[in-house]
Amino acid sequence: METNGHEHVIEVTDLRRVYGGGFEAVRGISFSVRRGEIFALLGTNGAGKTSTVELLEGLAEPAGGRVRVLGHDPYTERAAVRPRTGVMLQEGGFPSELTVAETARMWAGCVSGARPPAEVLALVGLEAKAGTRVKQLSGGQRRRLDLALALLGDPEVLFLDEPSTGLDAEGRRATWELVSALRDGGTTVLLTTHYLEEAENLADRLAIMHDGLIATTGTPAEVTAAEPSRISFELPEGYFVGDLPPLGELGVAGHETEGRMIRLRTRELQRTATELLMWAARAGVELRRLDVRSASLEEAFLGIAKNVSAERATGTTTKEYAA
Ligand SMILES: Nc1ncnc2c1ncn2[C@@H]1O[C@H](COP(=O)(O)OP(=O)(O)OP(=O)(O)O)[C@@H](O)[C@H]1O
């Protein structure tokens, strides 16, 4: 469990999940999460995120591979793992007639050494709703109640399945701040999300899943650095892409044209941009709508989803250059 002085609180090795009927939703994934780290699982719909998190929570038995949470098998050693973990599922499913405070008290009764319910409600900004029935909460307020209940046992490890889905921008920011503060206090957090901005802001490391596999993993900066940077501009009337210096020599990895708009992809942003601008200056060409930027996590995500999927016929004027 100890690697280079870092304790791995979650260890997943070659994990597989197969549903009845033989569908393999998780097809052999490996990753680990260190103590006090926020790890985000991203992926397309149906990629296998929830199927994976459920295995980590000990809710189902893997079809293959190994999971360790705090050094234990969460399925066969549930009693050792469960009191030290907090779980926020996608659907909480509370009795809708109970009030928020009653729900928290009921839940606290199931947790050994529970924190005072009012304390966790205050943490998620629901103290003013303590007397409101669950059925009268908005979707976002229910998500916050889910989070409050996951925090009742003051867990060492927190599993959050889409924690900010349904929250407004302010609620999402508040959740990010709370999760960051928990991490700073030493809590290990594994979350799934569809919000790339959430992963970019919150995660120390992340994995992007696609089709039951991990397509890429690393820090947000490492994952985006693996994607080419973009340069786009519009050529003036009478100029064509063939008038540019040979793109391969500029370090361009690929390009697309749409009318007079040119989009270049490069792994050598500074060199490509410099040589392009030098050419424009020499030729007296104004590059309109010029935009030069590194890849975002969203582009990395879309690139992975596109690349890993079966190659679709594009029918566009996309051209790739050998590296
Ligand atoms: N109980 C089940 N029986 C059979 N197949 C299932 C079951 N639950 C999920 N699946 C399938 O497993 C695959 C992975 O689903 P999963 O819910 O893990 O994906 P996800 O990445 O969490 O997706 P989303 O982002 O849409 O929540 C999907 O193809 C889904 O249809």
C-alpha cells in the first residue's frame, strides 16, 4: 500500500465488471489514489464510471481483478471498510415525507460515531431547510443533502458520484470549496463528473474512461499536454492553404479547412506560431480572427472519445501528418 512514501488508499488492478447477460461494462482498468488526493473519473455516457465506483464501494463483486480500499477488499471485508468511507450515490432515494433534519438524524443512527446532523447540514448550506420535507427540496438541494449524509461519519474516503449534477453555478462552487477543504483536511476523494471544469478545478489527478477502459490518466495538466495545441485564422481573399509554407515543416500535426478558415494542430505551439507569423509578415498577409491556444481538458476529452471510438468516415477536409 506504500509507494514512494505515498499511501495508496484506493488500489484498483485489472478490474472487470460483467452484468447479467454477459455485458462487460468494465474491461480491465487499473489506477490508484493516494491519501488526501482528489481523483476524478471522467468519461462518456455509459463509459463504466458508476459501474467502477460501485465496485469500489463494495456494492458488487468484481468479475475479475482486484480492489483495495484502505487495504481491504470492500466487498468481502465490508465491515472493515464501510465505517471509514462516505458514499454519495447518483440517486439518494430518501423517504420523501421526512424533513431534512429527520433524514439526517435517521441516517446518523446508522453511522457509528456520527457527527451532529446540524453540523453536516450547515457544511452543505442546508441549515435553513432543516424543517423542510425532502419531497419539497429542489433537485440541487437533494444533491446537497446526499453530500451531507455522506459526511456524517467523518469519512477517510469519500465516493461522490456526480456530486454537482443539478446544482446551480453557486451551489457547484460551494461544493468544490467544501470538497477541496475536505481534501486539505486529509480526506481522500474519488468522484465522477461530467463537468470537465469541475475536474480541472478540483482534481489532483484524473482518468478518462471510454467503453469500459481507461483511455488516459494523469494530472489535468498532463492530460491536456498530451493533446495538440490549436492555431486558427482566416486567410484573406485570394490566399489558400497551399500558399502557406509546407505545414509539416512548421511542426503542424494536422489541419482542417472550412472556407477561408484554417485550423492547425501542433505539438510545437511556439515554433509553429512563430513561423506562421513570420511568413505572414514576409508575405504582407493579415491573418484575421487569429487564435492561438493550448488544448483544454474538454478538447482532450473529445479527442479521446473520438479516437477510441471506431474510426468514423469523416468526409471533411481533415489532413493528418506523420509525427
Ligand atoms: N444493471 C445493469 N445491467 C446491464 N448493463 C448495465 C447495468 N448497469 C449499467 N449497465 C451498462 O454498463 C455500461 C456502463 O454503465 P455505467 O452506468 O457504469 O456508465 P457511466 O460511465 O456511469 O455512465 P453515465 O455517465 O451515463 O452515468 C452501460 O453500457 C450500461 O448500459
